[in-house]
Amino acid sequence: MTTPPFEKQTEIEKANKRKYFLEGLSAKVFLACALLSVVSLALIVGFVFYKGSYPFIAEGYSFIDFIFGTDWVPSEDKFGIFPMIVASLFATLGALIIGVPIGLFTAIFLAEIAPKRLAKLISPAIQLLAGIPSVLYGVFGLAIIVPLLQDNFGLARGQSLLAVILVLAIMMLPTIVTVAETSIRAVPKSYTEGSLALGVSHIGTIFKVIVPAAKSGIMAAIVLGLGRAIGETMAVILVAGNSLIIPTSLTDSVRPLTTNIALEMGYAFGTHQEMLFATGIVLFSFILILNFVLARITARGGN
């Protein structure tokens, strides 16, 4: 017995309504997840800025003295973070100078030069480095890098800016290599084939065609690696030495911004605690400025 036409039409309408309802529900769920991320970020940033700006707005502390002051003595109501800013800048730039070329060349090797069997062996090993807890990097630096520096440079203590730079450079490598390798592999093969057909060598093709084509992904890799270097705390605490001085040498002991927050937040209260939140504001602004600079470099390079 056949189904009457009007009943078939009713079933189709019900199916369409069900489909539209599920699609609308899915869209709302996705929107809620996106809004949750944005709201979470806004709450975190708002809370940090509220707590960190309170001493300057309500208590009359000078923000200029806070940024350019060289004395951090909470018991005497002295809050100057300039040595920590300099230490963070030097540590981050040093890690970038070492980590970015090594990471980029490794990604190029894995994506374009290495045999497939070797690449399949090395790539998972590098990715596993990203899963190692940061404190273990610090322990490695304390047990291996610090004694090496101490013996080779004749230092009383091997905990220094150079040790921080080396540890951060090692920690950046998994992120830079993984993201950059993915970006390089995503470049269409026609680019390589066209360049080789014009008589350009393999190495020339890599650096003149493939790397520029993967530039946005490579810059993303650098930004992600930069974020890990700036925000690292536990590993830095173990190898920095934590001296409140402006570093004038790679062998000087330093205290970066993240280390200062981690060391003192547990027992700080009142103005001292609020100044640590203000240090977080400076760190957050530091990250935004560096990301903006890298984005501008990328945009200028594309013109």
C-alpha cells in the first residue's frame, strides 16, 4: 500500500525541521564555546589590569618609577622592575637568536631534504620534547648546562643569563620545528616543480620559493615559540640565579619578570601583591608588543 502524497510531504517537512533545528542548535553551541573563550580572556585580562593598576590609581605610586626603578625591596616600599625587564628582554632575544635558526633549519631538513624514513623517526622525537614538563628542562639545565658554564667560564655560580638563554632556546625548538615543518609541507608542489624547471637548485628553491611561500606559518611558529620563552617560569627559576641586578654580561645572574612573580606571589599581600600583578601587566604588554612587531615584519615582507 503506497503512502499518500500529503503524508510524504509531511514527513519531509518534519525531517527538514529536525535538520534545521539541529543545525541551529549546533551553531549556538559553537557560538557559546567561542564566547566562553573570549569572556575567559576578558575576565583574566580585566582582573590582572584591575589589581595591577590599583596602586598607581588609588595609592599614588609612580608608574615611571615602577618601570625604571632599579630597587625591588617590598619591605621598604620600593618597587622597581627595570632590571627584570632588561633580563627578560635579553633572555627572550637571546633564545630567539639561537632557537629560531636551529628550529627553522631543522624544519626545512625534515620537510624537504631528509629521507622519509629518517623524517618519520626524527619528527616524533621532536614532538615528544613538547610534552616534557618545563621543570624537567630546568633540572636538565641545572644538572648539565649550569656546571658546564661554571667550569668553562670559571664562574663561582653557573646560574646565569646565558644558562637561561640556552634552556629557553631548547624549549622553543619543538614548537618552532613542528609548526614550521607543517607550513613548509603545505606549500604546493607546483611551486617547487616550477622553480626546478627554471633551473634553480634545490637549496635555492627552498630559500627563494618555499620558505617565502610558508612565511606566515613560519612567523606563527616564531610567535608561539616566543610565547613559551617569555612565559616560562619553573625552568628559569632553576637556572637564572635570581639576582636583582641589571645584567651587563651573559654570565650575570638575573631575575626575569616571570620568576619575580612566581617567587613572591605565594606570600605577598597588600601593595606588594598588587605590584606583582602590575608586573604581570608589563609582561602582558611585552608579549603584545613583540607579537605586533613580528606581525609588522611579516606584513612588510609580503609587500
